[in-house]
Amino acid sequence: MTTDLSKQQLLKEFESSEFILKTQQQIAKDLGQFSIEFENDFLTFALLYDAILLELENKLAELMKLSEQTFMQYLHQVDLPEKEFLNLLSDSNFLPKISELILRREAYKVYLRAKY
């Protein structure tokens, strides 16, 4: 069973600014539970794919500074498969890659809500 959208599927869904905005709001909602706040623009204006990734990467770095346990709780909240996280642990591009996985996972939640 798939747990996210492929990058190609995600980019197709991102043709809709409404889908982008709902994905951004889902990201903000999940991170907000861990006291990570976004600027109001993130909640009200659809951003480009790369801009969302950069913003998410910055917020994840902020979250990681809080504690490893908090970061792991967030990954559980997002429902990111542990296998995918473990595969990236020793990667020098950990933050950009985990940000992309999280973006795809969060977008998948929005996609499922729209479909079902």
C-alpha cells in the first residue's frame, strides 16, 4: 500500500492552488502541535513547490533543535514510515530529503481527503 504521492503525482496535484494551500495548511497544523509556527502568508497564499520545501526544511531544523524525541513524535504524527526515515539518517542531505518525503506525505493526506 502506498503512503504518499510520487513526485510526479504531487506536481500534477500542485497544478491546483487550492490543493497547494490545503497541503501547506496541513503541514502547519501538524507542526503547530509541536509549537512550530508559520508566517500567516504560508497559511493564506499558495507557494511554489521549492518554496514550500525550503520553508519546511527551515521549520524541521527548528524542530530538531528542540529535541530528538520531539522530532520523532512529529514524524509519527505525520505518519512517515520508519523505514524511509532510517534510510536517510546517514545521508548528508538529510533535511532536504526528509522535507520532500514529509511534503509528499502531507499532500497525500490532502489527496485522500479530497478523494474519499
